[in-house]
Amino acid sequence: PILDNDKVDSDEDSKSSYTQDAQKDMITHLPGLKDVQDVGFRMFSGYLPVSQTNGRYIFYWYVESQSDPSSDPVVFWTNGGPGCSGFLGFGQEHGPFHISQDGILTSNL
């Protein structure tokens, strides 16, 4: 889990409310974005095991709620398919940023 309810700290800016695994996956820098700390929400990226027996994992990019991350529901969205990466929708449609052709990220509000 991303949040460890046993470790929730009163300081919402503190990383102590996240498990150690989540802290390892926390995005602290993004090419095309001047300062990831200025976006107003946290993001995490990594791989989730699908079949450890077969060594299969799925890439994820988790974006915290911009409203109330401790109580808002989590939405798991997948898209893509043959010939189209799911990352395309994240960067042009439903993600928090638009990704320009030159790699600059702008807000998708």
C-alpha cells in the first residue's frame, strides 16, 4: 500500500505517512518540469508484480488526489492496446499534465 495508516503524521507535507516502498517510488524529478514539488500533489512510479513466477510486472504511475488523498477513492485507469501506449492517454487526456512535442509538461486543469 502507498499509505501506511499506522504511520500517518499530522504534517501532511511529511513523507513519514508513506511506507518505505512507496517512498522509494516517489517521483522527485521529472524531465520537462521545473520543480516537481510545486505541482501540489505527490506522484509515484514503479512496477507492480503481476506474476512473480514468470517475472511479469506492470508499470504504474500513481498520481495522488489533488483534493483529499487520505479519503478520496483511488481510480485505476488503463488504456492503450496494439500500436498505442497507455501513456499516450495519460499525457494527452486524463493525466495531470499535457506533454508537448518538445517534452515540456504543462498543467492539465
